[in-house]
Amino acid sequence: MSELAARLSAIDARIADAARLAGRDPGEITRIVVTKFHPASLVQDLYDLGVREVGENRQQELTAKRGDLGDLADLRWHFIGQAQTNKASAIRRSADAVHSVDRARLADALHRAADDDGRLDVLVQVNLTDDPARGGIAPADADALAEHVLGLSSLRLRGVMAVAPLDEEPASAFARLRAVAERIRSLDSAADWISAGMTGDFVEAIAAGATHLRIGSAITGPRPDRG
Ligand SMILES: *Cc1c(COP(=O)(O)O)cnc(C)c1O
């Protein structure tokens, strides 16, 4: 078995263990493999191993890789990076889901970029730190942003996303995210995704109810230099 296959199955086993420990069904958890900075050939290798959900955090890289691998029709691309409003239509053309909607202007731009009747899955990114530069909307403002998204007919609100702070136990940060997630799900029952958990904290995220994990280096190996 290749190293990549071995890492993938080792992580999947840890996900299943963490789910059972939390009294959850592993089948309700989606593992997104974050492929940023790696070549499209790695995405192809993952696809050949059965991966159908991948994550990218830069629009140009997403667009380029999706162009290279356009024939993988059932591969879903998740955009997980900070998004500039002027890149919204390029993001919309290449992403199946956008996890990082953190302001009304960005939601509006993604909505205006719709070019057919399809709806784009979006998540409200919540900032669990006190640092506004870290991306995401403050927890207290997340509900209003979610209401705004619900008013945009070409977007489908799917839930919330967050990255754990560096200076706090992930469990306590994810507990705050879960509270926000519950409020947002009460606005629309389809908004039931909690996108949380990376290589270093996916076990804690699963315990806190995460439905979508974004795991990079534990599966792909170390990222090449971003140049
Ligand atoms: C890079 C990235 C990840 C994956 O990080 P790893 O620590 O490599 O698992 C997850 N979420 C976001 C938003 C990222 O930018």
C-alpha cells in the first residue's frame, strides 16, 4: 500500500474511533482532504483511493486544479480560505461549497455571481479568537449573517465553520462553535453542518459535534513550500 493510502486509512480509523468514543455514527462525518499547495496529481491520487471531498484555500489554486482535473465529475471541491469579494465569481465557478462566508458583502457577491439555477452551499465562518484578522465573523454577529444568507436565493445555508485558536484548548473553543451552530440550525434545519477539526484537533472537533473535518497534512504529508 502506498504511503498516501496508509495515511488515509490510518486517519479514517482514528476518525471512526473518535466518533464511537463520542457516541456518534462515523458515517455521519465527512472527511475533507485539504490539498492546498500540493499538485493536482495528488488530488488525482486521492481520487483513485476513493476520496470525493477535497479542500483548497486559495481561489487561483482551486481554479487551476479543478481545470486540470475537470473530468472527475463526482469530486466535490470545498473552498475553505479567506475570500476576497472580487474573487467571488471565480470561487463560485470552481467551488461546490464555500466554508468561509464571513461578511454580507461576500455573500452578496457570491449570490450575484450565480449563472444558472443551481444553489451554492455556503457556511458562515465564525471567528473563535479575539483577533479580527484571523477571519470569520464574531459569534454574536453570526446569526444576522446567517439570516442575510437565507435571503439570497442562489445560496444554500449549510451551517458554520471555524478554525480553533492557537492559544486555547480546542474543546472549549469548539463548544462555543457548537452553541453558534445550534442557533443557526434553528433558523433553517438544512444548516446542520459544523465544519471544524484539522490534523491537530479533529478528535476534539468530533466530540463537539463536527460533521465536516478539514484534514490536510496528516493525510497528504507535509505541504510543499508555498513559494
Ligand atoms: C490548511 C487548512 C486546514 C488543514 O490543516 P492541517 O493542519 O494540515 O490538517 C484546515 N482548515 C483550513 C481553513 C486550512 O487553511
